[in-house]
Amino acid sequence: MISNEGAVKSILGKRPGAEKARVLKNSYMRHNMFSLLNMPEENIASLLRSQLGVIHSEDLLVEALRDLVKDEIKRYVRQKLDENPELKQEIKQAVGEFISAKMNETYALLKLTKCGAELGLTMIPKDLREKVGKDIASLLEKEVSQVIEKM
């Protein structure tokens, strides 16, 4: 009894050039996969757009129905909230507290980051500390100004 691997080897051994063809095929496939991964963004977008034409009408119908169901559920939830103004107010308050908590969390993370940077600076020799401190300050100033411009 010959194993599958043995059968493949015996068949490949009987066909001249079969091994070379397999190696070339594998090399070609690796090259194509690598080139897909390194494809520029606009090529990927055009590739995706071309594939959208292949979407079946059934998929579009299912997606449209899903959107309709979601819209109906939203309408129902809004109607129930409108019927109960106290609950609506409580939800608004809870959302406000949630956003405030997230802002506090972000502020705490920023403070920890600042403390970590200060600790790192204390470990640097004095002659380099001033230069590194200036570099970090200019970097942070640039980043913060970009964030503010986006707002």
C-alpha cells in the first residue's frame, strides 16, 4: 500500500518537469499574494469596486430588508421613549455621565503618560536630558496643534 505522499512522488517522478512546474506554480502564487498585499490603495479600491458588480441581487435584498428592520426597531424605541419622558431624561443623564467618565479616563491616561515621560527623563543623563526634553516638547506641541486644527 502506497501513502498519498508516496503516490504523488511516484507520479511526479514519472513525469519529466512536473516538479519544476509545481515549484514555478507555487512561486507564481506567492508572488501574486505578495503583490496583492503590497498593492496601492487606489488599486485595492478599484478591485473592490469591480467585485461589487458581482454581488447577487439576493444579497442586496437581504441587506435592504435588514436596514428596514433596523429602522423599524429604532422607530419603536423612540416611540417608547417619547411615551416615557422620565426614562428618556434618565437615559440622557446616563449618557452624559458615561461621556464624562470616558473623558476622566482619557485625562487619567494622559497624566500617566506624562508621569512615565517624566520618569524616563529622570533616567537620562543630565547632558542629554535638556535636549530630549526640548525634542519631546516640540513634538507634543506639533501634535496638539494638529489635533486642535482638526477640531
